[in-house]
Amino acid sequence: MEYRELFAAIDARPFRPFKVEIVSGRQIDVTHPDNIMVLPSRQRVHHIEVYQTEPWDMAIIWPEGLAALLFPAEGPAAGPADFGT
């Protein structure tokens, strides 16, 4: 996966929640742009941190572990659980 896809999802206005899928198959919700950090910077990615508040959790993702970004289905019936796989 290319970083520019991740950066575009983080910077999207209005922000659309998405999931980060890692190579193990785990999917991690990104519900707000403030809940994901690329460290130490976008020019030199060492790792990515994703925070969740309900329940509180944090995931540290190494760049080689990124597999895909998943976005909810578009349309009037789309809800929080309508993420594609």
C-alpha cells in the first residue's frame, strides 16, 4: 500500500471514517483524523499509531504491515457497520 493513499484519507475534508487493514487481517477503525499519527513525520515514516476511545485502545502499525484501507459503503443506507471487505 502506498502512503499517499493513507495521507489522502487522513486529510480528506470532510473526513470519512475508514479502517486500516494490516497483513494479519486485523482491521483497525480510524474514526477521526486526530486519532491517527504518522511518526516521526510523513517524510520519514517509522510507524503509525491509531487511537480509539470507546473502548480505549491503541495500535502501533509498522509500515510493512499495512495491507489496505477500507471505506464504508456509499449511499443513503450506509451506516457505521457498512465497511467493505
